[in-house]
Amino acid sequence: MDSLSFKTNSGSKYYLSKRWLLIDATDQSLGRLASTIAKIIIGKHKIIFTPHINCGDHIIVINAEKISLKGNNWKNRKYISYTGYPGGKKCISVFEQFNKNPIVILEKAVKGMLPKTRLGNQLYKNLHVYVGKNHKHVSQTPIVLNIN
């Protein structure tokens, strides 16, 4: 074979089409749902996947308050932050965060699976999480995506 025929076709942002997908988080495991969302936001499910371009789709997640965690993760898993001052370490369990704001749990899980670059910050803006069935993206006519 001719070695010139083995060319890698790189996608361009002009040839990409972004879709809006709707996911229901009812009775979904947090980690499995977050990894599926991260793959779709990055765009790895597309044929023209290019790692340096924002080629993923927009994801709308509804019913974030009905997400599930296995085992003792409600009490044992903790979110740790540090203010920068001596003694400024703050720990909050997933259960406490869930009672405050259930959206943050899913957003942190997905953000941790995205690249830690400027492109990752752009990709994170494609995630829209809502409590309950109502969302403000009805005019985009999202396609319902069944994870199971």
C-alpha cells in the first residue's frame, strides 16, 4: 500500500453539528451517569472526534434530586475544600450537599471527568442540570437519550 493513503482526517468546528440531548437522572448511579455525560460532552461518541475542538453535544439533565449512590457513600464520601487560611479546611458529606443543592453533586462528578484545560472549561458550559422535570431549553427541542 501507498504510505500516503494513511492520512488522519482532523475535524473542523465548521463541519460539526451540535445536538441537544435530554437525560433523566431518576434512579441512575452517580458515577455511571457522570461518565456517560462526560463522554458525550467531550464528543467521543462522534465519528469526527477531534481532541482539541469542542465537538461534543449539549446535555440537559432533569430530576437531579432522584440520583442514587450505592452503599455507604451518602455518609462516607466527602467534599473537601481549603480556604487558604490556617485551619481553613472544610469537609461536607454528600448527604449534606444533597440536602443543600443536589445539582452540585452531579456537576462536580462530571467536571472531575473533563480535561483540566481551557477546553475543559468550554466543555463544562455544555452541561445543564435541573431539579425536577422543567427546564428552560424547550425551544432547542432536545432529543431524549435513554442511558439504560
